[in-house]
Amino acid sequence: MNWTRILTIARHEYLTNLRKPRYLIFTLSVPALALLTVAVGTVFGSEALAALESQLVPENQVVGIVDQTGELLPVLPAYDESIRAYDDEAAGRTALQEGTIRVLYVFPEEFIETGAVTVVRLDAGNSFDAPTFIIGEYVRERLLAERLDPDLQARVLNPLRTTTEITLDGSDERTGDASSLLADFIVPYMFALLLAITIFSSSGFLLSGVAEEKGSRVIEILLSSVTASELLTGKVLGLGALGLTRIAFWVASLGGLAYLGAQVSPLPSFVSLEGVITVDLLVLSLVYYLLGYLIYSLLLGAGGALGGSVQESQQIGSLVSLFAALPLYLFAFTITNPNAPIVRIVSYFPLTAPTAMVVRLPFGTIPPIDIAISIGVCVLTLPLIVWGGAKVFRAGLLNYGKRPPLAQVLRMIFR
């Protein structure tokens, strides 16, 4: 292969797509939304939070109770505004229909022994809204109020408060409250999501570009000057650099906005990124990004060459893209146990390993063997994809009209 021609193609792909409106709009949209969030929080502050709360939380949060046990009344002073007692169920139902209360709980005489309770609502509604948690807290406090001293009661209601987490291998040690929602949930999920987006947006440029050039017959002119392998390699390198440019811009701009926001309005104490965004995580994420991009760009490039039209090429690309999104669907398993068998299996498959490992890394100590296997299978798969993809790419570029069936694609590869 002639690397001068390859680098010329890469430079052309990079500069051409860098100026495209869809690339610029999408690249600028993430920092723009972050800037808007910082601006709204700075200018409106508590008013914006109150407006959001008014949309998400119903105005009426008052709970009605009918106590037939004799254990839950009188209502504790702390709950005077949120809980209202009624003598019988009929009175409670009337209050519910008048809108005085949001939900009615009827505690029968055997409640202490069985825990059975009747809940009365106007409609199906949401059985997990705020009143559900209010009544649960109230029953616990009321049943313990006269049975335990205040200090012991407080400890029973809130038995644990983690202040320090230490692992024996020394890989993680944190101080402070462990309820860091931003650090433990949102950050790794968004990091993996953005990684998948950048991989497929860059690879998507390759797929659509090849399909458009093939449809307009421009590809025939290009192939008179370069080989199919040189053309595919140049496109992959140029668009890979385009994806890295987007990531670098996002990291720099979001980091600057985060610093600016922290100066204007410091984050709550429970929001901490310490120990989550580490050098190891960033380095491994970059490795998985490059491997994921190379794998998917080669597959999507071959898919773009196979399609008889731009629409057919996009359909092929969407099927390939499902594999990278699969680890995001397993996110619930990952945050519960990042070393669960199903999560580890997905990490060993080359098409899902890049995003699967980026999701797993922040949630605990990952066995080094898993990292080695995931990187190894991706590296070993690349030559096979290059070999097969180049053959399909070369044969598919000049195949016009109907999309070839699977049997013909296999003949292209093994011929």
C-alpha cells in the first residue's frame, strides 16, 4: 500500500467532514447544553429547581390514615402537615374525593401481626410516589417511638452511615458519604454512552460517504487512482481522527464548564468524582475507543460498499450498531455486579467488548485477565476484519443494483 495516497485520503476525509454542518452541530450541541445548564443554575438557582420539582412532584402530598390498631395515633408532630387521621374509612374516602388527601391508608386491627394494609386511591396513579415513602417512614417511627429511647430509635431507622471505603488490594479508598449518585451511576453510564456515540457517528460518516460515492459513481474515478484497500484505510484513519477531535473538544469544554460551574455554585458534598475518573480509566477508555472504532468502521465501510443504495447501507449499519449498544442494555447487571458471568461474557466478544469494558471499569475491581482477554480478542479480530472487510469492500464497490445475498458475501470473503 502507498502511504502517501492513504494519508492524502485521510486528510481529505478529515477536513471535508470537519466542515459539514451535521458534524459541527452535533459536536457543539453537548457543550452548548452543558453551558445552558450552568447558566440556568446560576441565574435562576432555586427558582429553576422549584419549577422542575413542580412538574415532577404532585402538589398534594397529604396522606390520610385510618388506624384500627390503636398504635399509630396520635400523629407525630413532624408529620402534622403530611399525614391526616380519620375516624373511619368512609370519612377518608370523602376526603380523598374532595382532594384533601392524595391517598388513603387503612390499617386493620391485625396490621401489627400481618403487615396487611388497604390502600385507597382515586385512580391507578403511581404506587411508588412520595406518599408511599412518607407513610413507610411514619409507621416505622410511630411504632418505635414509645418502645426505644431516641438515640437507639435514630440508629434503628438509619443503621449505617459509610464514611470510609477501603479495599484490601488498595485499588480504592474513599472518604465521605458513599451516596455519590453522580460519581457511581451517571458518570460511567454517560461516559460509555458518549463513547458509543462518537464511535458510530465517525463510523457512520464512513458508511454514508462510501454509499453516496458508490451511488454517484464517484467511486469508479477514485479506484482508477488508488486501490480499494488504500481507499478504505485512508477513510478509516481520517474519520478516526475526526472522532478523536470531537472527544478532545468535549472533554476540554465540559471540563472548563465544570470548573466554571463549581466556582459559581459549588457542588453538593455528596457529588464527587474523586476515585471515579482516573488516569487508568481514561487510558483504557482511549484504548477501547480506538479498538472499537477500528472494528466498527471496517465493518460499516464494508456494509456501505455492499448496499445497493444509501438506505440499504444504513440498514446494514444499524444491524452492526446493535452490538455496541448491547452492553448499555445490561447496565443494571453491571452496576450490581460488574463481574457477573453475563457481563464478563459480553466483555469477551469483540463487537461488544469496547463499550462493555468502559461501563464495567468504574464499578469495582475488574480482574486483569478480563482486561487482557477483552483487548486481546479485539486485537486478534482486527486482522480478520481487515482481511474479510477489504475483500467485501473491493467486491462490493462495483456491485450496483440489488444488495448481494449472504451466500455471495461469503464467497467474496473466501474467494
